[in-house]
Amino acid sequence: DSHKEYLNDIPRIASPDYKPTAKDVIIARVKTTQVAMEKYQIEGTEFEVYDVGGQRSERRKWIDCFENVTAVIFVAAISEYDQTLHEARRSNRMVESLELFRSVCNNRAFMNTSILLFLNKKDLFAEKILSSDIAAQLPFSDYAGPTQDFDQGVFYFMQKFKDCLIDDEVNDAFIHVTCATDTNNMAFVLDSTSTIIKNENLKRSGFLGAD
């Protein structure tokens, strides 16, 4: 998705004394082909994060990550409503994400687990809707909002994900529209996410009253 950024900066990147900038590193993509674990210290609390690949071939590896999960962060690219899977060219990526989200949310293993939804790549979505009509995509032909409208498009897909849940009472604080390469946006989102996770843990432990 970041190829445009690199192609527009070829003279700098091709120079003999090229050194990657922070932005070069942030927009680089490494495909997740196995379960990767990282530990982070955030305001004195240690978070153990497992990154799992979303491709169909990777999902069988998830089973080992289902025990003692405090929270699930489900990341879906909101810009992929008109794209198909690499491994199944007739399958719409957004439809696949919705079906996978439904499966994860309603899995017994996560019955008492906080699930947070990140609708990522909002910057690409904002660009794409200017030339690619949501309603023109067969799976989303029920979209009745105006074309080229970012807010209405986001609301539509947000509702699609909410419809996947058995529990209709979904707290919007658990849903974030993100751009992973925007450090300011992600700093705010991750701070909010860590607060939600800690509060939900306290509720389940009985140290914080449920609303």
C-alpha cells in the first residue's frame, strides 16, 4: 500500500548514502507468516502482544493463542471493500474480514474477552471513495449514503461489523478508525486501548464496578 510513497522518492532512496528515515520504516510492510510475540511496558503495565496473520493459511496457527487472552484487537482494512483475496480471487476482502470478525467475536474462547476493532487505512479509504463507489460493489449494494462521503462510508462499514455481534450493545469506544502510519493517530488510539483493557480487567477481577 505504500509503494506510491517509495516511488515518489526514488532519487533519495537510490542515492549511495541513503539512510532510512523513521517514515521509511513505519510505512514498510512485513507479511505476518507466523505468530509473533512482543512485550511492551506502558505506564508501568506490561502488555504481551501476539500478532497473527489473517490469511486463510495462517489461521490454523491461532489455536495456540486462545488461552488466557485479555483482549483481542481485530484489524480490518476499511479501504479493501473493492479488493479480492490473493488466495481466492473471487472473494471480497471486506466480506472475508466481516465473516472472520463474526467468527472471532462469537468464539466461546473469547466469551469474556474484550474485543476491539481497528478499521485501519482510513487515509487510503478517503482517497479511494473518490473514484470507487461503495454501492457499486455487489456485496455492499445496500449502501444508501452519498458517494465520496468519508463519514457516511465509515459509519456504514462500522455498522456492518456491529451486525456481526450477538450482543447488540456495542460500546463505540471499542471501535477505532485508524491510520497505522500516522504516529499521532496511533498514539491516541493505543493510549485509549490500553486504558480500556486495564479497566475491563479490573471489572472482571471485581476491583472496578461494572456499569
